[in-house]
Amino acid sequence: MTTPELLEYIHRRMEQPPTMVHAIVSIPDEIFWKITPEQAKALAEAFGTTVFLRLPESEIKFFEWLRRTEPAVWEDLWGMDIPDGESDEPYLVGMGLLPEMVQEARGFPICDLTTQSNFYFSIKNFNAEEIKPMIDAIMYRMENKVDVSPKELFLMEVRRAGIDVWRFSYFYRIPVEDVKRIVAELVEDGVLRYASSREDMSEFLEWE
């Protein structure tokens, strides 16, 4: 779809529940993941303050997995008190987050937890002095079809786009606790910088 077609599509698909201040729109996976970053920015500018986006089915599937795997994290994300005039339906997010969601198909970022520790990483978390030779070595191995370790895969995913440990666990079917151990090792080795609270980690968010 072109950007004008997407804008018109959103206008036509908006639901306005009688008890809600914001409208809601659903975008199916086959359209959602084809939205370009430029188009996402245009949609966020047009609808970011007036429309809630219902997560596409693939994202709901991920968060239902999270609900089973780490219920306390799911509760932190989706179980908070709902302001008056809004829906108690989970999986509604502001349209303003769309550019971050479509970036490298990362989906909704888990980086704003309040009762649980955050485990979200971007290239800003890298220790610049330590990371370059490691990334160069990993890229060389990948180019030569040499297997890489889960730790090396994690570094490459962080390099590609911001990611949290749960999304990485889901993508690669590696237990969450194993991914957290990988993070701990990288922090101890001085490769990654880490902050668990949303206040302290704000400097590591790519869109800040």
C-alpha cells in the first residue's frame, strides 16, 4: 500500500467504542509487517494522539507466550489499572509506537517495565571499545558459514535493532533464563552496559 492508501485504510477501519476516548484500529499481519519505517512515521504523526492500535495476531501470539512463560512480566505490561474512559482490553498500544514496532520487524518493545527488571538492549548498550573486534569476528564467521553461539547471535541481533531478552528467547527458542545468563556474562565481560530500571535505561533507547 502507498502512504495515502494506508492513511485512508486507517480512517475506514477505526472503531469508536462508546465508552472510549480513543478510537481503535486493527491492522492484519499481512499489511502490518509491510509498513515501511517512513510510512509508520506518517501514520504515527497522523494518528499518534487519537488512535489505539490493536496488536496484530503475530504479536498477540508472542505476548500470550510471554504470559505463560513470565507471567509477572506480562502483568507489568498489560495488567495495570486502566484510566477512566479507556478499554480494559489488553494489547492496545498508542499508534505513536508504530515506527519502533516495524523497525526490523521487532514488534512492541518491552522496555518500560516498572515492577520487573528491564532487559532491553540497543547498540547504545555496547561498550564501543570492546564490541568492534567481537562484531567483526562474528561477521567473519557468519560470512564463512561457521556456526555461531547463542551469545554471538544475541550480539548480532542487538546490533541489527533494539531487542529484549524475551523477544530473542521467542525468536530462537532459547529459554529466557539462558538468555539472561548470556546478558550477565556480556555485562561482566564489559561488552554490554546494563540498566534495569526504566529511568536509568532511557539513555539506551534508540528513539529517545
